[in-house]
Amino acid sequence: MQTMDQRPQKTSITVSAHIKERVCSRKRGNQTYDDVLNVLLDTVDAGDKGDEQGVVFLHTVYVNGELKKLKQPIILKMMIQEDNSYVLANEEFSFLISCNSIADGLEEGRRMFEEDYAIYTNPENQVHPLAKKRAEMLQSVI
């Protein structure tokens, strides 16, 4: 979410009522229209770069064994290998998943999130400021 002092200068664009409803339906929590459109454009950008064959979305993750819905999905860039296996990646969450099916890859992403969450949110592991920052980032998405 953008804070008040980080908001870019406002502008107006004309969209149909149908498109406005679709964008509004994508808002989660305190997201702005700008936040929603930024996620949508990031998704399109990921597919346009050429190295990726598309994107898939991780909508839920495990936290302490319980399935939790994310405030907004994690975008995983998808690459198809010569042997028809998949590689799913997300730089922000440091995910690099090799899998034989998208379903297996998404499940592995959920497990990876759970492992990171358990490690970084453990107060004993938050000695370094970067570890604490990582914990805050992980907690903020669920």
C-alpha cells in the first residue's frame, strides 16, 4: 500500500462502468485503485519479458499448518523446461520451484512460505534488522 506522502500526482482516465467494477472487485483491504492496477500491470509485464511463458498465482499459504488466504496473490513467473517440467519463481519471496505440475509447484510454494514464516517470525531469529524486516513483510501479506 502506498502511504499518503508517497502517492503520485493524481490523474483521471475514462473507463466504462464494467471495467471500473472489475477493478474495484480486485481491491483487498486498504488497497487503492492505483495498487490494484499496479499488480495487474506487473502481471502483464512478467509475461511480456520473453523469458517467462506466463504467470500463476499463489492465493493461499500455510502458516503453522493452517491454510491462510493472502491479501493479494503472490505472482509466480512460469518457465516451461524442455522436459515439460516447470520452474516457478518470485524474487520478492525468494521462491525458485522446480515441479512436474503447476499444482505441485503451488503446493511447494505454500510450504516454502510456511518455512520462511516459521523461521523469520521466531523472535529468537530476529537479531539482525534484515530478518526483522523480512518477518514484517511475511506477516503483512496474510
